[in-house]
Amino acid sequence: MLDDIYLGNSVRTWIIALAIVVVLTSLLILIKGLVLRKLKKFAQRTATDVDDLIADLLDRTRVYFFAAIALYAASQILHKTAEVQDLLRIFIVLTFLVQSGIWGNGLIAFGINRTTKKRSGAGAPNQTTMTVLGFVGRLLLWTVVLLLVLDNLGIDVTALIAGLGVGGIAVALALQNILGDLFASLSIMLDQPFVIGDFIVVDTLSGTVEHTGLKTTRIRSISGEQIIVSNADLLKSRIRNYKRMQERRVVFTVGVEYQTPAE
């Protein structure tokens, strides 16, 4: 019975392959749990963020990824036709791509959190801006993953990429003002020519920065009213940041009568 042949392999070979899949998957899950537990304890005692990132990426590693590794290892002892070999390759590649997308999500979240922590306080990036930046990063990531998945499934993605390019150009032209302000907001967040609380002068406008959003920056003038300036226009102007002055010199002119005694 164990020597009966099914799909080009004996029953004994099928049982061994199944055992390899089960044992290797269970072993990888066990190793992940042990390493993750020790790594989290180690990360709590260190100040660096790298070990936290490694622990997070390991925690995001899914069971089906381990199963795909075990399945590939077990397939090495099986006799496979060309069609089965192609199906196995596609399954493993797709599994790796999906897992890579999950790891990419972790990297994006790590980058955003690290940027927010480093620039805490008055210079902290606007939460809405960081949320939009994370959404754009994830959208680009999963778009690339989807295109790679379709390509490995044998679907011609050339026309799809061309269509996305044309559609992207059309959207960019229609929303060029909004996109200009959005990118200007990201530039302000990353370059930080000013932060909330700074007193700035832009052309004939002056006041204290109260809020920097996705499209506009709000400035409270000396006379009390709120001035709303688009981010793109703001970056096109010369900005004088008075809060970052190390010292200030003010020239006073004092006038006296000609008959005033020298004493």
C-alpha cells in the first residue's frame, strides 16, 4: 500500500512530504515565538529603535509564509511535472510578495513613528500630514505588489501600467494646485523652515504660526486676525523667522535741539 503510486509519487513519499511540511512549519513557528520573546525583552533594555523594528517585522511574519517555505522544502523529494512545478513556483512567489508587502507596511509605520518621535514638541509634524504620507506610501507599496502579482500570474501588465500613467497625469493636471500645496506641506514638515509657535514675516504679512495643514498654514497676526496662506505660496516667498534670531539689534534715532548744552 505504501508503494502505490499516485501522481508520480508513492504513498510513502507523500507521507514523508506531508510530515516535512507539518514539522518544518511547526518548528519555524516555535522558533519565531522564542526569538520574538527574547528580542522584545532585549529591545526594552536598549535605547535604539533597530531592535524594535526587527521584532516588529518578525511579529508580522505570517504562518502561511512559513508554510510556503516548508512546502518548497518538501517538494524537493517529490517528482513533479512541469505544470505542477510552475504552480508551485507561482504560489511561493505570490506568498513572498504578500509577505513583503506586510513587511513594507511595518517599515513605513516605523519610519513615520520615528519621524514623529524625533520631532516631538513644537516642531512635531502635523498628524494629518503624517497620516496622508503613510497612506500614500502604503498605496504605492501595494500597487507595486499587485502589479508584481499580476505579472507572475501571467497577466500582461504593460497596458495597465500605461493606463495608470496616463490616468496619473490626468489627475495630476486636474489637481495640480492641491497637489502643489500637499507637497509643499510635506516640504515644510521635512525641512522645517518654521514650526508652530515661530514668529515669521512673509512679504508684508507677519505673525505667529498656529497650524500647518495639508493645504494652508494659519498665522496669527500682531493685530489679532488669523491669516491663511497656501503652503505653495508660502514656500515661494522669502520667510524671515524671528524666533530663531540669536541676537537682535534695534537702531534708535534721538533728536535734540541745537541749543541743548553738551553736558
